Amino acid sequence: MVKRIRMEAGYRSSLQSHRRKTETNFVVDGVAEVLNGVPAPDGPGAPVTVPSAAWTRHTAGTFWTSPPDTLHRVVAEQAYTSVEVSTTELDDVVRWADDTGRADGRITAEHPGGRA
């Protein structure tokens, strides 16, 4: 799957992980602070601990990959655009924290009619 992601300065994505899905994000423009590489907790409701060293700054031309069972979150330091390439498991999203209260699973507006 390929999708374009655009975030305005100050916005942050869900703190999330996937059980099977792998994602790679390539920054097209802007600047983002990215949490990546911390193992996801064992189950729902488990405490989430994020060391400060897990955050890196990404600018145009850089990328990161989030394998299964890895916590990740993007915070747009400046307006930010990336291209995300992932395996096809659209419903495989575990949200540990979300500013808008979205539940686990696919965001239909981002993947209408896509495969599960």
C-alpha cells in the first residue's frame, strides 16, 4: 500500500503499533519528530514507557521503518509531508493513544474500500 501523509505543524499521529504490518515512511518536505523502535506492550491496558532516546528528528530525504510490534508516532515540527509504503494489513492498527479518540483499526477515510 502507498499513501501520502500530510500533517500541519504541531499535529501528532496516534501512538500506535501493528501486529503484522510493516511501514516505511519517506519524508518529502517539512520536519517531524518521530518515535520509533520501542517494543509495543504485551496487551491492551499495559503501561507504555517511552524513553527520550527513542525520538529522532526527520527532514526531507530521510526515512524510517516501523516493523510489527513496534510503537511509533509522528509529531510535525513544521508542516510535514511523507510517502508511506506498507504491507497490506489495513485493519492492523493498535492505537495506544490518540488525540481524537479514534479506536483501533482502519481509518476508513484514508482507505475507503481497501482490502483488510
